[in-house]
Amino acid sequence: MRINLKRGAWTFGENVPKKFNTHIEKSVPYYKEGHELIKKLSDFFLTNKSRCYDLGCSTSSLLIKLSKFLNKKDLQFILLDVEKQW
């Protein structure tokens, strides 16, 4: 079988965000574990008044988890994605 793809043809728009988290958790090994590790490390690296950037944030699931985990700290989260809205 041969798969032909055009560079830059994939998009995160339309219905993709609705199914993305379920899909990525099944498709990427240790995806949830990676988020847990980032949460634990964030406590050391993110201090009061820190800014945390998520480039290609997709559904923002990681920064949502971080904001709940670090809710006692005064942090600024900046989320960027190529999609304007979903």
C-alpha cells in the first residue's frame, strides 16, 4: 500500500478537535505519562510570575492540567496554535 500526502495538507480544524484527545492518547505511547512527568517537573521550573508557553497547543489539555496542578502559583499561560479557533 502506498500513501500519498501533500506537505502541510493536514489541518486541526473542523471535527478533529472533538476526537483529538481520545485519538492521541491511543496513538502516542506514554502520552498521559508524559503529561504527568511535565506536571511534576513544572513545579520546579515554574515559579511565581513565570510565563509558560505551549506552541501548537491543540486542545490545550496539557496547560489545563498544569493550571490545575499549579493553581497556588501566580503564572501566565500563553497558548499558540496555527488554527484560529476550533
